[in-house]
Amino acid sequence: AQTVTQSQPEMSVQEAETVTLSCTYDTSESDYYLFWYKQPPSRQMILVIRQEAYKQQNATENRFSVNFQKAAKSFSLKISDSQLGDAAMYFCAYRATGTASKLTFGTGTRLQVTL
Amino acid sequence: NAGVTQTPKFQVLKTGQSMTLQCAQDMNHEYMSWYRQDPGMGLRLIHYSVGAGITDQGEVPNGYNVSRSTTEDFPLRLLSAAPSQTSVYFCASGTGGRTEAFFGQGTRLTVV
């Protein structure tokens, strides 16, 4: 069975600084997808960024980027120029190919952004 | 497009009562799932469907039933609610053409 581990229950970053959230996973599959979802107090699950395992290039979305290390099964999220609106719970998630909407989630990291 | 719509948004049940959480999507997605979210445990898969008439169990299926008679709807039934089922429930849908899942806004269920 696949597992996803987020070892940082809480993180804090000052506005305009950079923070990295960690995620490791375990799978025997060779082709899969990895995601970071943001959950603000509104409870809505918002996709932040996705990474296809077959792509060596790390995904980027504006201020958000990932460091994908396939051999180490590591998938960290870097948030640059942090903003107050980035404060939320962040979940790392995995799914194998051909199983859309069947995700395995980590336990989440609560990010606090301070002035 | 409405996306994934869950109803109700909040519900309080007494132990032993039954109810159905509704989930509907208007994106013609073949895949739909139900998750529960508990503090410190992330989201866990309850049941899953790959198309109308096809369902499968996830990680935590006990106490929940599902059926999928149409592509659009995927209701989750609690036959006899227990306090351990107090949680936030999310419905999600997806398609083979896109990699990400789309989530509803969640239902906060309290069983007293």
C-alpha cells in the first residue's frame, strides 16, 4: 500500500520569506502523480501544484515550486515570497496512474505566516 | 459549471440515526470518491467509484454504504450513525484526461 508522510505538523514563515514543506512517500509503482493541496479555513481543497513522476523537471506555479527526488521518494514544496494568504493547511497527496480521484494523503502541515 | 456539489454543509445526528450525504458533479467525470478528514490524520478514502454501477472500498469503509446509479451522483449513506463518524466528509471527482481531483466544499457531520 502507498503511504505519504509529512513530518512537519506546523511551520511558520515571515511574510516575504521562503519556506519549504517536506513530504516523503512510499510506492512500488513507477508511474504516478504527486500533488500539493492547500486547505484554508474555508475548508475548500485547492490544488497548488502537481508533478508527474515520469517528468524529471520540477514543477513550478508562480511562487510555488517543488523539489521532486524520485529515487529518494521525496516531494517538497517551496513557497517563495510568502504572503498572508498562504496561511493554511497543506496536504501532500499521491495517486497511481489510472486512478483519478483515488488519492493517498499525508497528515498535513499547518503553515502560519507572520508579519 | 458548479463543479462538485455536496449537501448538506453541516449536519448533527443522534447516535443510531441514518442519513445520506449527497454528492453531485456536472463535469461528466467517471471517477468519484468519498473521504473523511479527522484532526491529525489527513484525508482518508472511504469508498470509490470508477463509473456508474461500479464501486469499491477504500481505507475506512466500515459503517458507510455507497451506490452509483448515474455518472453525476455518488451518495454516501450512514445506516446507523456512531460518534466515531463525527468528521468532515469530502466528495471528489476526476477523469483520466486530467491528473488532479476536484473536491466539493465538504460536510461537517457531528454525531451526538
